[in-house]
Amino acid sequence: MKIIHTAGLTIAVMMGVVGFSSTASAAGDAAAGGGKIAVCVACHGKDGMATADIYPNLAGQSADYLESSMKAYRENQRKGGMSAVMTPQATNLSDEDIADIAAYYSQQ
């Protein structure tokens, strides 16, 4: 592990790992993800553009970010904001479902 000291901050960086491991998620199948977004469309739209200002646009977001966010909702690790809506939606999604949906929206 490498320790970096900058402007009073100490940051631990493990070799080859910054935030996400390259093996932390498999690349999703965007085509398959398009068939799994029926519930998502109500708030995030088919094209990833939110249907109302209170929902985030997902189009073009990083697949890694979308995947980690949905997994955090699924594991009840994300609180506040829209977690009361998102946690139940993510609860029954498999890792493959999440990767596919993330791939789909990241490519919109």
C-alpha cells in the first residue's frame, strides 16, 4: 500500500486499485439491459433522461458509477435522497441485471 500525504490529507492507495477494482464488476450487456429497464423507465426514461426534475438523468453516466450505486441501494448502504424509492427497486436485481442496466444507460 502506498500512502500519499498532500495538503494535510492522507490518502491510502492500494497498487492497482483506486475506488473500483478492475475485477469488481463484469462489463454488462447493454442490449440485455434494454430489456430489463421496464421499472426504471417510469423515473429515468427509456433514454436515460429523467421524467421529472427530482430524478437524476442516467444517460451517459459511467457504467461503474451506475453499477456501484445500484449495488449500494440493493445492500441498503445508501441512505437519504431517493433511497426509499431505489432500495426496493434494486433489492431483487442480480449482479448481472445491475451490470446490464448500467451498461444500457451508460451508452445512451
